[in-house]
Amino acid sequence: MFGAFRPSLVAQSGLLWKNPFRMSATRKVNVRKRLKEVDNVIAAIADSGVQCKALDKALALPKESEMLARDKYTVFNRSAKGYRKSVHKVPKFTKTTNRISPPGF
């Protein structure tokens, strides 16, 4: 409770959630690894011969090796300054697909 990892309170003028400004190198590696694993699962399902609408949509997405770094680590956000927000600030970014952005962004 009073150790190094205790939560800070807003009432004491501290941050409630300690979210770093930039993604660390470890988080970037984990994002790339997660994208590659998803690509492998999509490829395995496609090789098995299954046909469905969800698989067609998944095959239309770019693979991790085809994506730019900007698309791997950031997502479009219309309220952000440069219309981009770091992917680790998106709720449930490990569970949703954020591979495509609107044209021009």
C-alpha cells in the first residue's frame, strides 16, 4: 500500500492513471509480435479452406510487414493535434483491429 507502486490520488494533485507519453521499445516489440501472430492465424485459417465474410475482410487488411511504422504504433484521432494518437492510449488496443486509417491520414 505504501510501496513504490502505490496509486496516486487526484485529490493529492497526482495522476490517477500513470500512462507514459511515448511507447517504450518493449511495447513496440509486443505490438509487432501481436500483429505477426494475428497474421499467422489469418493465414492458417485461409490455408484450411474455410470461406466466410469475416475471413475476406481479414485478408483485405495489410500484413504487419506491409504496414508503415506510423500505422503500427498510432491510430487516427480527429481530436488529436496531428490527427494521430499513440496506440497504447486507445482502450482495448490489444483486442481491436486498428490497421487501417482514413485516406489521407
